[in-house]
Amino acid sequence: MAEPRTAPEESAREEGLAFLEPRVHAEGFPVAQVFGYAGSIILTFGSFFLVTRHLMPPVVLLAVILTLAVGQAALQLGVFMHIRESRGPAWQIVPLGLAFFIALGLIGMSVWIMMFKAGVS
Amino acid sequence: MALPGWMLYLIHTLFPANTRRPTELGADVLIIATGAILFYILIIKGRWRHVWTEWITTVDHKKIAVLYLIGALAMLFRAGVDALMLRTQLALPHQGLLSALEYDQLFTTHGTIMIFFMAMPFIFALFNAVIPLQIGSRDVAFPRLNAMSFWLFAFGALLLNMSFVVGGSPSAGWTAYPPLSENVFLPGVGQNYYLMSLLIAGIGTTMTGINFVVTILRMRAPGMTLMKLPLFAWSALMTSALIIFAFPPLTVALSMTLIDRLFQSSFFTLGHGGMPMMYVNLFWLFGHPEVYIVVLPAFGIFSEVVATFSSKRLFGYEVMVASLVSIMFLAYGTWVHHFFTMGAGPAVNAFFGLSTMLIAIPTGVKIFNWIFTMWGGRIRMTVAMLYQMAFIPTFVIGGATGIILATVPVDYQFHNTYFLVAHFHNVLIGGTLFGLLSGMYYWWPKMFGMKLDEHQGKWAFWLFFLGFWVTFFPQYLLGLEGMQRRMNTYPFGLGWHMLNVISTIGAFGMGAAFLVLVYNVVWSLRHGERDVTGDAWDGRTLEWAIPSPAPEYNFARIPVVNDRDPWWAMKESGATLANSLSASDIHAIELPKSTPVPFLLGASFFLFGFGMVFSWWYVAILGLLCVIGTLIYSGFNYEEHAMLSADAIRGTEASLGRLQA
Amino acid sequence: MSLPLAEEETGLAPGLPLELADDRESIKITGFWMFLVTDVLIFASLFASYAVYRSRVALAPGPAQVFHYGPVLLETLLLLTSSFTVGLAIWAMRTGRTRMLFFWLAATLVLGAGFVTSEIHDFTSMVGQGLTWHQSAFLSAFYVLVGTHGAHVTFGIVWAVTLLFQVARRGITPVTARKLYTFSLYWHFLDIVWVFIFTFVYLGGKIG
């Protein structure tokens, strides 16, 4: 078995893209998974609780529960999907970050554009 | 004799009255003639086995490139004929050659085919032919997926093209805006054809985007960091990223229209709270990035061509890369400029007008860098270089008229006039098509092992270039005179007559250029100058370091790259790869195996699409089951690769004169 | 002189999990991330449509009258738990425990099937009340957004069943490990999409 031509860390640094250096999770007892599951349950049902209790004005409430949803997405990506694991630079971080940015722009801009008051309906 | 009921039903559904006109019957004759020729070659001459094993089941990126190129040129012919028919109809006022419906169908298929089935496959042909060689790789990241992309394109194109003679063409324009494209206004199968063929080809395109992003990120030769990547590869990376981000909104917009048409939902209908403008929003969310999807590869091609034929290093590499990246970003923030007149309000329009003008900055930077690359170089006027030289002024004028259109109040005047038509043909032909033809002449020796004849090529170029300006410059004036696009005829006395005649003459000049081009290709395949060195143009990048055409495995050994123009640097130090490998350097190579799965997947999707078009649910479900079955079969097939023995490689290298004695 | 030749790698890289250790298989994982990027944009377009069409209810009832929160909470719990079990399946795979892998993967499938059943039941009862997607743009956007997610889950179940057969036949190899790993990425991604559907569509409908 030959040695790999470049160690993963080297190639990420060679590109001058240190933030793409991969990090592989050690797998003992699945503590992270258990905490991730607990976290996702708490976040989801927490936002349900907030909505049913009408503790905040609607706009604030929507913002808060969407923030909780983003938090949970980050939790899934980090704990379960091991987003930083790769052989060589963890390239997926760049397009995935772009995708979330463009998705946000797509939804926000579409709502903004379609608020017009033209005759077509 | 009375035919049975089901047969009458089939005849009336598949061949309704609007497919029994002279143009369609002429097409029928052509199809039958082509079919007969194919039958003769495949069955009578017994070539079907060769075609099946070498071409249909292939997963080799170089052969897939040839298939894409054949498809693109065939589609260029079909959509070009559409354009000539349109221009003939418009040459004189009150012309009656085409009915309004026929005219609508022709401009719809002209636009759809030129964008989706000519420009896209032409780009993928060059990506496939060049990118793996340029980055020092043996194939793309996913060879089988690559073949699937091709067959989805091919069967999508087949579906759209057969609409002309089976069932009726789409006729709502290449953008297919609702409510016109809804069932209420266009009840036939034409729009279903449009939707299904674009959905099927769109899946293939998305997969190609994924394939090339991963290929370029993960398969570069050691030492080739991103800042040593050739610019064509950079443009391929940015194009593929644009495809990944832009095609999903199109898929969603088309699917929603399809569900509206076939299953009575209420997305874009006029009643039930539907909103047709949401389609326009989603369509241009794809449509604007698409403009850059087709033009960025041309930028990449010109960057390679100009450096090679000026015998100079490209001027301002870092800035060229930065402007590619910033164009890719800005391309997502400008889509509303396609529908300023929708009435979204001054804030929205001002925002998108400004973001559109911003794109002129990185594009201008690139223009200057190409000019500075030529400055002081030893320029060789080959056909590829001629297209590059023609591109610069043409694209600058196209870009400048684009800035005029980006000015919102002015756009309210010019929207949907011939000024707009002239503008986008100016950038799409002057940018994309000039670039693709330049790339075709430049990389032809690498793809086929012989040069295209330069003398004939220059004839084709001048006819095409002059024909282009004679066609489209009068259209700017027609737009200023107030002529609307998509009108099938016009009355006397509006002052449009002479300009339309000139424009039509120019269009036939471009048609003549296409014929010369085809003659050039056919002549050169037989008599063209063979390229025995592998380096036909005194090139700079890695693809010129290997034989033409490249052997099946591309590189017997993968090189380590230390320079931005590795092959040029090597030649500077007096080296050639030709005598460098000794027999002991060569080891066995694992190559992907041919498989019928991609072809079968395409055929299954075709069956599914055909069933959906005619709302024959059993056929559609059968097609879908075939798709799933093919995927499962493919999943259980673990024998994707085969070894090519070291001796076979040594034999090939020796026969190419690249092995040390 | 000529270009220096690269040492070409063979075999598995040390210090990496099985699915990443083989170069070719690890490239497929990168490719699958790119596929997920396209899927993010598909769902973003559907969410954008839903956001625009949310208030366009025509003469049909709006979000507040249409949604049933009992089944939705059950579906959320099922999907969150299945995301946990598929995480455990990957953990079992990486520690080389094939039987435990089978157990957690099967659990994931059962939970996923429960989710799909509940959703289909919910949709059919809505259609039974006359709430078809023909009624309003809001209902069209709702059914297509949530239905696309449901179709993804259904596809995932079929995929995982074929994976179970492959693992049973071949055990945990670099190829099967990569396939299971990409399946887990797909499944967690669907969980993320569901969290946004739950928050924006269902809870947003309650807020009004």
C-alpha cells in the first residue's frame, strides 16, 4: 500500500485556504449524537411552545422561531452530517454556505419583488 | 374501409391538423430520409455493433465530447433553419408564407433549441474534450454520470424536436410565460413537450454541473493549485457553479406549470389566487444566470486562444480570475431587469438596474486584459484568433446596448422591441457562439487529430461575421422605429420595409457561413492536415503535452505541475514529454467500463416524458418504473472499472513515439 | 528533462474512516454534497413560492383553518428520531458493528415509513374535505412544498432498502460505507428541510 500523495492538511494549506482543513470526528460512545437529538427535540418543541403561548408579537415570534430553526439546521450539519469531514480540503463548506446565502436571498428578494400592486392577480 | 376506433384516436392525437401542413410534411420527408440512411449504415452495412460498443455505451469523456458536438451542430442546423424561415416571413410587409401559429411555433423552437440544445451541449462538448486534459486527469469525477447527462440531453432534444411532426410544437416563446402557456389558452400537447423536454435535459445539465465542479476541485494534478488553474478550467468551474445554483429554480417553475396544466393546480392561473408573475420571477432567477452560463465558457476559451496565438502569458491572471468570480456572484442579483415593466415599483427596479450596471465593471476588466495580452505579442491570425478579434468589438457593442436597456426608464421604451432582440443576439452570437466556434477550431486537432482547413475556415468566418452585423444592426434601428418582437407580419408605410430586407439578407449570409463550416468539417476529416506532434498551435497548457487525439487513458503518468503554463514552461527549458517515459515508468491503469445504463436511463426518461406529454398515464408510470429499475440495477452493479494492463499502455505509447527506446 | 511524474496513490489512506479513505469513494461524497446544494435551491424556490402564495387563499380557507397540529407534531417527532437513529447507524458502521448497523437502519426505515403514512393520511383527509390544490394558490404551494419533501422521504426509503441488501451481501466495504454515508447525509438533510417546513409553514400558519 503506497502512501497518499499529499496529507489532507497539506493540500488545504497549499491552496491558502486554511478554513477548509478537514476535521474527522473520533467515534467512541455516541455522546454527540445523543446530545444532538436532545437539542433538536428541545429546539423544535420549544418553538411550538412559544407559538402556542403567544408570548410575543407575531413578527418577533416568527423571527425567533426561524432563528431556532436555523440553529437546529446548524446542529444537524455539525453533529450528524460531519460537514468538516473530508479527504483533502473540505470543499463542500464553500458551495453549501453559498447555497444557504443564495437561498436566503432568493426567498427574501422574491417576497420583496412580488409585493407589487399590479392588476394581474 | 373504416379504421377501428383506437386507431383513429391515435392518428388524431399524434397527428392533429396542425402537423399536416407543407412545412411539417417536408420535415417528415427529411426524417424518413435520415432514418433510411441510418438504417442503411447500421443494419445493411452492419455497423450497429461498433456504434453500440464504441459510442452508445461509452463513458469516455473524449467520446462523449464528440457526441455532444454532433448534437450541438445538428441542433444549430435545425434552429438556424427556423431562423431563416422567420426572417423570410418578415422580409416583406404582409408576407403570407407562414401563418401566425406557425410563426409562433418557429420562434419558440428557435429560441428554446438555440439556448438549451445548441449552446449548452456545445459548451459541454468543449468541457468534456478539454477540462480533464487541461487539469491533468484521466477522466471526469463521475464518468457514468457524465454519460447519463449526455443521454438525458439527447432524449430531451429528441422529445422537443419530434413535437414538430407529432402532436404539435410549443408556441408560447422560449420563456413560455403563463397565463398564455396554461391550458386555457394553449390546450394542445405543444407546451407539454416544451416542459418535459426541458425538465429532462435540465436534470442532465445539473448533473454535468455537479460533475465538473467536483472534477476541478478534486481531480487536479498534484501541484496545480487553484491559482495555477488554466482560465478555461476556471471558467468551467464558475459555469458549473452557476448551473448548480440556477437550474433548480427553473426545474421548480417548469414543474409548477406542468402541474397546473396536467393536474389542475392553481399556481399561475388567472383565477383561484394564482399569480403568473411568480413564474416570471422564478424563470429569470434561472434565466439571468443562464446568460452567464453560456458566456463564461466563451470568456475562458478566449483567454486560452489569445495567450496561445499571441505567444504570450495571459495578462493579469489574478484579475481575470477575480472578475470571473465576481461575475458569477453578480449574476444572481440582476434577474429583475428582464421584467422591469412588470411594475414592481421604483425601489426594486432601481436596485436591479444598478446591480446590472455593476456587471459591466468586471466584464470591462476582462476586455482590457485580452487587449493587453495581444499588446506586444507575436500574433498569428488563425481562424480561432479571428473569432477572438471579432468578439471584442462585437461584445463591447452588445454590452453597451445592455447598459442602455438596464436604465429603467429607457427600458420602458425598448422592452420587447427589436432593440432588445438585437441586443441579446449581439451578446449571444457575438459572445457565446463566436467563443464556441473559436474553441472548436482551436481544440479540433486535440479532439480529432487533424486541423480544420484554415482557408475554408476564414471564408466561413467572414461570411458569418459580416452576415451577423448585416442581420442585427438593422434590428437595432427597427427597435428604435418601434417594431415589436414576435409579430408575424407588419403593414406597409411604417418605414420598416428596407431594414427588414437587409436583415433577412444578412441572415442568409449566416446560413451560407454554416454551409461553408460544414463543408470545412467534412473536407478536413478526409484531407485535413494531420497533427502528429500533439501540439498543433504551439500551445501553453497541459492538453498539448499529450498526443492528438489523446489515448484512452489520457496520461500514461500524471505529471506534477509547477507553473501556470506548464507545457510552455517545459518547452522553454527545452524539454518534450515525447521521449521522457521509459518502459518501467508505466503501470497498469484502472479505467471506467462501458455501460448501457446511461442510454437506458435516457430512454426510460423519454418514455416517461412521452407519456406525460400525451397524458397517457400508463406509459408515464411504465417509464418512471423503468427509470427506478435502471437506477437500482446500476446501484447493484459493482463492476464499474477494468484494468488496462501496463503492456497495452506501453504498446500504445510506443506506437505514438512517446516511449524511450 | 520533462515534467516530474506524480507518485500515483493506491489503497486506503491511513487515519480516515473507511468511506473517506478510498480516493474515488471520497470524491463521490463530495459529489453528493453538491447534489444536496442543488436540493437546497429546489426547496428554496418552493419556500419562496409558498411565502408569496401564503396569503393568496382565494375563496378557500387559509393556513389557520387548514392545518392539523396533532399529526404534524407526530410526524416531526418521527423524523427527528429517525435522524438520530441514522446517526447511530453511521456510528455503528464506523465502529464496524454490522448487526447494530442493520438494527438502526431498519429503525430509521420504520420511522420514515411512519412519517410518510401519517402525511399521506393527513393529505387524503384534507382532500376529502374538498381542500384540493385546485382551490387556491396557497393550497397548491402548500401541497407541492410539503409533498416534494414527502416524495424525497419515500425515495430515501426505497434507496435504504436497496442498501440493506447490498450490505447484507457485501458487508462493510469502502463502497458500501460510502453509500451508507451519503444516504445518511440525504436523510439528515431532509430532517433540516422538515424543521423549516414545520417552523415556517405549520407554526407560521398558526401565527398568521
